[in-house]
Amino acid sequence: MARVGGNPDFGTKYKLNFGRDVPLTEQVKAVVYPEIKEGLKKLASDRKCTVPDLIREALEQYLAREQERNVS
């Protein structure tokens, strides 16, 4: 049941896409050492982005490299 006075179009008409052409819908979880997490947080701060942005970029590069290796 919708909240009284709430926006009935929230989530359908009004969505946040964060400037992406394709929405992010899937999640992947990884457990890392505290030193790695702190290193990622520092790098993200230096690059003025978020840790998930760094991880997405790293995964895309890894997949591209592995696909290139498999084609060769």
C-alpha cells in the first residue's frame, strides 16, 4: 500500500539513472581484506569517484583482457 500523500509515480515515472545509458541491475559481492578496502577508498577519493565505480572499471578491463586472450 502506498504511503498517504506519497508520489504514486515514484519508481516508474521518476527514476534515477545517474547518467547511464543502461541501468545497473545486477549485484556482485566480494569479501576483501581491510587493507584492500582502504586502498580502494583512498584511490576513489583521489580520483573523485566511488569505490563501486573503480570496481566496475577494473572488472570491465579484466573481462576485455580475458576475452582478447581467448580470441588470440
